[in-house]
Amino acid sequence: MPVENLFSDLPTQPLPAELVDLLASQAGVRIKRIVSTGQASPDDFWYDQDEHEWVTVLQGAARLCFDDGEVLEMRVGDHLVINAHRKHRVDWTTPEEVTVWLAVFYPA
């Protein structure tokens, strides 16, 4: 099995949509690399997931908004758990630098 790198194959130009790579999955757990180049969720869209999500920013920066009004700025190394069914959206990702997220989804 070859060794892979989370920072390989990063885009050099803005993408029309986020790039999502499934890195591993088993028994209800999924690990994804998400690459943003300035994307944000549509204003009227909220993620409402059946799973918990642990997410961290490995490169770049982002802002998450929650339907209860909480706003979180995320920088390199920041991480948090978003509990299942806590509605949230990506409000902003830095357009001048690629943002690389690592997200782990697991059962509630």
C-alpha cells in the first residue's frame, strides 16, 4: 500500500466546487479530506447530519456559522466536534489560499 500525502494534488486555481476525497471508511466511520478554494455554503443551506463530525483545518482558514447564531473562526490546527443534527454551514473560506480540512464522521 503506497503512502499518500494530505497536501498532494492541491489545486493551483480556484475550483467551481469543493474537492472532497474519501480517505477511509469502515463500520459507520468516514474520513474525508475537503479542499476549499474560497467556497461557502449557499445562504439558505444548512448541513443537518445524522452523524457527529470531528473537523480540523490543516491549511488556510474558514468560518462556520450555526443556526443558533454561533460563529466560529477556524485557523490552522483548530478542531471541533459538531454534534449530529446541529445545523451549520460554511460561511467563508480564504480565497487567497487553499483551505484543507480533515473531517471524521461517526455514528451519533
